[in-house]
Amino acid sequence: MYVDSHAHLFYEDFDEDLPDVIQRAIHAGVEKIIVPGTTLETSNEAVGLAEKYQLVFACVGFHPHEASKATDTQLAEIESLSRHPKVVAIGEIGLDYHYDFSPRDQQRNVFRKQIQIAIRRNLPIVVHTRESTADAFEIVREVSALNRQWKATEQGDKRGVFHCFTGSVEEANILFGLGFYVSYPGIVTFKNSPVLTTLKTIGLGRILLETDSPYMAPVPVRGKRNEPANIALTAKKMAEVLGERLDEVARVTKENATFLFALDQEHQHWPLRT
């Protein structure tokens, strides 16, 4: 059984066939799907999907692309929305210096404010980075040092996940030391993917699987709309790269996601919309 730790099922790509997408995911062995918001509107949509489908859980937050639109009033609404029983993290938040759709100072400011929401709510964060690793690391290192009790447990710290991770072994180990996980979508199946060397070295210990649907479709469906059922293709390739059994990859990544997002708690029994 798999956990897809990152899938944007509210995108219009799924407007016509979402029930079928959910059924294909179930048939492929997907047990739970985490849907991160990117704005206040899509965070509400993510929560709506979590209320509609038992296997779906939500994250709420402003993506760095949308940071310039994140007013203090809207961030307060994000914090209020985070109290929903099926909200398991603050995300997708972070920094994106590749597109710079929002000014970098605003990205950093909104990133910090949303981490503070996570700290107040004692929730993990789902982090997006692109060409912004140094600044993102500086911020999470600083807040982790100042808030040592944030998501600290006897079983290990679980402050969040850097999704679609493309960093080095050294960067991964820094994150692990700060209580973070990293997750991989279909990029592990791409020919000559730069993440393979890192993955071989760091192993399964603090790894999550994700699809990043509707993006990052794995080989052999690369270039098509991605969906949670395709996580099995990524898991298969990850098993090959690591020299592990497929069922072991599924088991460890599921356990990691369950621990990080507290998926075994009472919120999974939220009554569904009818």
C-alpha cells in the first residue's frame, strides 16, 4: 500500500474524471493521498476533497508563486482553516527563485509567516524550493533552532518534507538533522536523472513517495497528465535503484508519511460529505 504525499487533485486537469482517478489510485494500492493547497481558495478546495474522499487529506498554505497575494487577513484564514481535522500540514509553502512570480523578499516573508502558523498549530510543513535552497535552508535552520519543541517526538523530529527534492546528499543530511524528510516523484524514473546518486546514498530512512500530480509523470507515461495511481511506477524504479524489494519501498515510505502527517489519528474518520 502506498501514500501519495503530494498531489494537486483540485487542478482543472481532474475536473472531468476525479472519481475515476480516485478509483484507479485505490486499485493501484494507494491508501492515502495528501493534497497541498497553493492559495486560500485552493486550500479550501483541498479541504473539500478531504471531506469528500476518505483517503484524501489536505494541507493549507500559499505557494511561493502566490506569495505577493498572501495578505495578513488571508494568512489568518489559512491558520483558521488549518484547524480542520483532516488538515495535516501547512503547505505548499517555500521559495521559488526560478520563476520569481513573487518578489523574493515577499516570498521569504510569507514563508516565515507560514512556518510560524505551523509552529503555533504544531503541524509539519510541505516545502517547495527551486534555485532557492540556501535561503530556504537558512530559514528552516533558524526557526528549528528557536523552536526546538516544534514537532519534536520521542520517535524523532518531524518538522516537514522538502518535496520534489533535487538536492545533494549533503543537503539531504542537513535536512534530516533538522527533522525534515525529502520526497521524490517521477523524476527518479527519468533517464540520467541527477537525483539517482543522492537517492542511492541516503536510502529509504527519511524518504516519502509523491506524484506531484498532475505534473512529473514517471516513465513510461512521461509527458501525460500524472495521477496518484502512477506512484507504483515511481516506487518500482526506486526499488531498482536502491536494490530493495518493492514491498519494502512501499512499507517504509508509507510508514514515514504516516508518522510525519499523523495519518493514523482520529481525523481519518472524518464523516464524508454526501
